[in-house]
Amino acid sequence: MSKIMAVNAGSSSIKFQLLEMPAEEVIASGVMERIGLEQGIFTIKYIKNGEKVKEETNPVLPTHAEGVELLLNSLLEKNIVKDLKEIVGVGHRVVQGGEFFKDSCLIDGPDGVVINKILELADLAPLHNRAHVIGIRAFMKVLPDVPEVAVFDTTFHQTMEEEAYMYATPYEWYTKYGIRKYGAHGTSHQYVSQRCAEIMNKPLEDTKIIVCHLGNGASISAVKGGKCIDTSMGLTPLEGIPMGTRSGNIDPTALEVVAKHEGASLSELINTLNKKSGLLGMGGRTNDARDVTAGANEGDHRCIMAFNVQAKRIVDYIASYYVYLGGCDAICFTAGMGENLCHLREKICNRLGVLGVKIDTEVNNQTYGVEKELSTPESKIKVYVVPTNEEVMIARDVCRLANI
Ligand code: ADP
């Protein structure tokens, strides 16, 4: 048995999961937040004397390196590992891999080709890629002899055909600046589509699956024979369906109109589309679907509208992917909202009745965060909730690439 650390480093946080492989068992998980601020937050969940425990402390975490050191020391102190040598590989989520990374890969040192390429691609994901590199370097410093693997959100979508990934903009934008659709959430779409084929007991090569990853960030993918043929996110995660705080697709001219009225810069307006739109912008409460649901239940028109707009746009994508796939075996819901928000799933599935989709409302209403078939036997397309597991995909790739 080998222990693998799956890491998702952000600009001020590091999420982690320590997994026992190949059993794929989670031994510990948690997050370090508020790195670089006066007081950090370190949350860790693990099994202590046979019981699940969650502990929270407030250490000072000046940089990611101190965060990683603290994490590894606490694994020893809490007896989660007896020796750090038990950790034989580290996998890092990286949001943007561009066209360069067609697969996950071993990282060749803190200043090697891989790190430099990830930094070069930071133009396409400024908030994420630089933070990932800080996280990767922090782990390399503390665990210098352990293989580290980069797992990209974009590689699963690299199988899209030109007709699906190209924008109808001047061709030079693509050749000079790499302007095209890259997608995101790839590890989730891959995990869920593979798991769905297993649930259906069908060879993956013979499946046509639409995955709806509906979290705070949300995207939809069309997966044919285990390969992605289209996805709703674009150059960045801003494109596609309305999300917690992101607008999804809009006419870019809106930016010019608002800029004229408010004197705002382009980057301020893009920030508004990323951070202040979606459920938050439409509903006027928060970006948390539970708060918007509470508003809708009170009869707040804007909250009701927010879910209607979101459901309509999700259905638009599903209908379009149904045609592009040439039919569909299964629609899968995953991530925070997909796994838990039964009223949204019902709204979506009812609108898909025209394609022969039929779900058992009672089963749907009782399904929260567990794997479950929602469709009735007569439904022409199966509908499932499949909880996502990006960390397992990361750990599997570490084992594959580092020969563990
Ligand atoms: P991300 O990983 O993009 O931050 P998540 O997959 O954690 O997002 O999903 C967050 C969203 O899921 C939030 O809008 C939250 O309200 C919603 N969500 C999470 N748990 C529940 C629940 N039990 N009931 C309803 N909505 C939930």
C-alpha cells in the first residue's frame, strides 16, 4: 500500500487529501486557508481511535511553504503517518494546461520545463496557474525526493475536434494568442463518465454520456466512448452556463455599454462577470444555492428567476449535446448543486421530457450526495447522481506516471 497526496493549491489556500492506493481510501483530508494573512485556518479530518474527527486551528501561515510544513508535521503528530517516507507521490491539480499538456505528467523539478510551461500558460488562467506553481514548489521543498505529478483540468477536453473548440474570431487570435476553448473540470467529467459506464455495466467505448458538473463553478460535457467531444466552459471557466458568481455566456457588447455608463475598465467588468454575476447577481442574495433556494421558497422573484435562467441554459446545452453525440445513454449530475439540489434537477429533467427523460420525483427528492439512479424504467435516457471524486483521479494518475 502507498500513500498519495492530492493537492489543490490556490492563491491563499491549499486543499489536500491523503489517499491509500490502490485501495483509494481517504486517510486524511483538509484545507489550509488565509495563507499570507495575519491568522490562518487549518482544518484536518481523519480517523482517530476508529472515529472520524475534524480539528481546526489558527496557525500563522506566512507562505505556502509554512503551510505544507505544518501539514506534514501534523500528519506525523497525529500518527496519520509514522514516517513521511510513507508518502510516495504528490499530485497537483492545475487548472490550465493549454494545448501543450495532452496528459498529466511528472514535474521535472521546481524550475523545470513543466513548471515553466505552467507559468507560460498563466495568461489564460492568471488566478490559478501561478498559485499552483507556488503550491508545487512548496511541496518540492519539503519532500524533495518524492515524485510530483501535474494533473490538468483541461487535458480531458483536448480530444475535442477543431469544430468544437474554435471560436469564430480572426484566426490569428488562435495562432498568436491561443484563443480557443479549453474547458475545465476535466478530471471530474472524466471520473463521472467512467463511473457512469461502470454503473450502466456498459463498455466505456460504447457510451454516450452528458455530465453536468454543477458546483459553484459549473460546466457540462458531452462524452462519447470515454472521450470529451464538447464542453461548456471556454478559454476560461467564464463561458457556458450561469454559475454561483459567473455569468456564463453573454453578448460581449454588454461590456461596452456598461463601461460607457460606469466608466469601468475591461478588467473590472470581466471581474464582475466572474465574481458578481450568476446566482449572486441575478438572485441578489449570495452565490450559495441554499440561500437562493431559501429566497425562491419565500417567493422572491429574482431567486426564482435565477434558477429558471440557469435551468433553461443547462437544458440548452444538454439538448445541443444530445444531437452532437447522436443520442445519449445517460445524463449525470455531480458536484455540490448537482448532487444535492433536487429542485434544480427536477426543473431540468422536466424540461427534458421531450427527449423521453423521466425521473422518479420521490427518489430525486431523497437523493443528497450519494450515487443513485433517478430515472424510471421507461425513461429513454438514464439519469444518475454520481458524486465526483477529482482527488481519486489525481491519485490514480500519480500511481500511473510514477509507476507506484
Ligand atoms: P466548488 O467546488 O465549485 O466550490 P461545490 O461543488 O462545492 O463547488 O458546490 C457548491 C454549491 O453546491 C453551492 O452553491 C452550494 O450551495 C451547493 N450545495 C452544497 N451542498 C448542498 C446541499 N446540501 N444542498 C443544496 N446545495 C448544496
